[in-house]
Amino acid sequence: MRRSLNLVVAPVVAAIAIAACGGSAGSGSAGAPAPSAPPRPAAVTPANIALGDSLFNTNNAPCQRCHGQKGVGATNGPSLVAGPWLHSTGSFDEIVSTITTGVPRTSIKDATRRFQMNPRGGPMNLTDAQVQAIAAYVWSISRDKK
């Protein structure tokens, strides 16, 4: 009887020990760190995000007018918070480049969009610092895009 009790108890004790250590038998991955998210670009600071938010979402600003309040998308511009990126992979540097150079009508990949994206916010004529701030804001709201 004692031998059959040991045959039942030993595996249970081993399973409890493995679970307590956070691993699994034979997995070889016990204690391995989870993959980390891409690092936050240096220009994506709380101050830049706040400035970019205020510039992007100002009443009648071209950003907000085309991409919608808070970047959710509108008739003339795609969502910046969901869905695929159309003109880049969504890296901070590519967002800066898109804001700086714009998207000419001939390069727009969604034929339902009627207007080009003017460089530097068109009439806003954004400075380099303002471009960086809006890019920081867009980067911060777009982390779930693919």
C-alpha cells in the first residue's frame, strides 16, 4: 500500500514544485523573459505628446479635419488608431517624414480619399519642433495599428 501511495504522491509533488517555480516540465523556457515592446523614441515625451495633441486636435486644423478628432478617421483621412498603415510601417521616423513631406494625390493608396495630405500641415506651416510633437502624438495613439 505504501508503494502505491508513493506512486501517486510523487508526481503530484513534482507538479506542484514546477508550478510554484513558474515553469513547465521539459519546456526549456522556464524563466525566459517575455519579448519586449519596441522602445519609445526619444522625442515621444509627455510634453511632446501634449503639444502634438493640441496641434492635431485644434478646431479646423487640417490633421483633425481629415483624420478625425483624436485620429479615429474621417471622410478625407484614414484612422491613425486602428487598421493598417497605408503609407508606412508606423515607425516614429516614418510618421515624421509623412508629416514633413505630405502625401501627394498621386501617391494616395485609398482611392476613396479625395485630397492629398499637404506637407507640414499645409496652411499650418509646421515648424520642425511642431512636426516632431504631432508625430509623437500620432505614434502614441497608434500603438495598436498593424
